[in-house]
Amino acid sequence: MNAAVDALGAVPSLLAVAIAALVSGVITWSSRPLLQRYALARPNARSSHSIPTPQGAGIAVISATLLVASAWAVWANIAIPPALIAATVLIAVVGFADDIKSLPVLVRLVLQAAAVGAVVFTTPETARIVPALPLALERGLILLAGVWFVNLVNFMDGLDLMTVAEVVPVTAALLLLGLLGDLSWPAALIAAALCGAMLGFAPFNKPVAKVFLGDVGSLPIGLLLGWCLLELAWRGQPAAALLLPAYYLADSTITLFRRMVRCESFWSAHRTHFYQRATGNGFTVKTVVSEAFALNLVLALLAIMTVRAASMAVTALALVAGMIATGVVLRRFSRRPAS
């Protein structure tokens, strides 16, 4: 028991973040020549980059995340669900195949649903968000939400450092909630390792990016992040689980419905997300990413506040404040900057 206790806490957490960053950075650096040869993303009308850039650095991010989290879990005698590890590997393989040669939409969705379903339907029946709903209905809705979340992380990974600006604040907040006892340790371990892995990847993805995550990174990141948020919701904190990814949820969901209303091919690549429109409106990549990062820090603080306050009034105010802050940024991105 003492060994397990010693393996958890602020110092081991920071050490895990640092090790994951180092592993991710080393693998990213060493794999760039191979990615340059076999997984080159060439610019097209829907791209945000203008020069051919290797993609697939998600291999480094996911490898570092799983290796560090698994090693830490063994040391601390904590069990990370095997279904989560298997599903992450599966969805990463699907993403890598799509990076090399584009897969049909239906094939991608079926395989993504299989990966998300493996995680959702192997969770104990005692884990509930809305107990009043039949279990089968609730799990079915979570499956749909999980597939959407995996894809929206992929959709939003279209600008240098954008995914870093999203994932690092969210995972840092999740780790803090784990240290405070408000999140299960398996989820906190995954969050810490993913946070570090993204920090190790960041120097290679800063504008102008030397390498991209690719679907092999964005899809499993969506799965791991979605599972951590689901764990938070299962522990009675659905408001915090919604606040943390609120910017990604709002940008991608509003964009999806807008494209559906316009009868556009919403499943195909495009450049109509708010963050993409911002660069078209004259915002620099650095400005867009910085403002998204600042918003995510605000949302993280609001999420932590709802958990620690344990007050319906505070939760309601935090949700309203989060909606307003997100709306302000989306509106700003949709207009040209003031000269």
C-alpha cells in the first residue's frame, strides 16, 4: 500500500509528464525522416499549410502516452482498463492506414465505433451519468457521443499547435482533479502521460510545423481524452466534463449543423471551422492558437471551480460563463480583426 501511495502525488505526476515529453520528443525527432518519405501531407484547397509536411507524429504521442501511463500504473498497482489500451491501438492503426491511403468513410466509422464501443460496453454497469435512463439507452448515447468526440478532435486538428492548445490545458486540469481526489487514478495517469506527450510534440508542431499528428494521433487522442472526460462525468461531474472541451465541442458542432443545413457534404474535409475562418479573416496562426489556449485555460478553471465548490449555483454560473467566453471567441474568429 505504501508503495502505491508513494507512486501517486504531485512529484510522481510531474515526473511522468516530463518522461512522456522526453519519449514523445525523441520518437518524433527520430521518425521524421521515415514520415517524410512515406506519410507526406501535400497542400490542397482545404489545407492550412502551404508546403508538403510529414504527418504521423501521433505515433510518438500515443506511444509515449501508453508506455508511460502503463509503466506508472504497474508501479502504483493501478489497473488501466485493457479495453481502453486495445481500443486506442486499434483506432491508431485505423488512423495510420487513413494517413497512408484514404479509407472509405463507412469503413472508418465502423472501426471507430468498434473501438469506442469496446471501451463503453466493458465499463461496469454501476458507472452511470443519468441513472433514470435505461442502461442500454445511456450506453448507446455515450457510444454516439464518443464517435463524434473522436472525429471532432480530428476535425479540429487543422492548424499548427491547435491540438496542443486544446489538449494540454484539459489534461493538466484532469491531472489536478486526480491529485485532488476528484478523478479516478487510471484517468489521471492517462491525462498526465498525454499532457507530457503533447508537450514533447509541441516544438515540432509550432508554426511553421515540421510535422503533423495525422489521424494516427488525433483519433486516439480523441478516444483517450473522451474516456478521461467520461470518467469525470461518471464520478458525478458532468458539468466539468462539458466545460473542459467546450471550445472544441462548440466550434465543431456548430460547424457541423451549419453544413448540414446548407446541404453540404459535412463528412468531407473543409475549411469552415471557426478557427479556420479566423486565419482566412486575417488572424495569424499564433493569434488564433494563443486565444484558443487562453480560452481553454479559462474553461479549465471554471471546470475545477464546479468540482471543488460542489454547488448548483456555482455550477450554473460557471456553465453560463463558459458559454459566454466560448461564444465571444467564436464570434471574434468569425469576423475580421479590428485594424
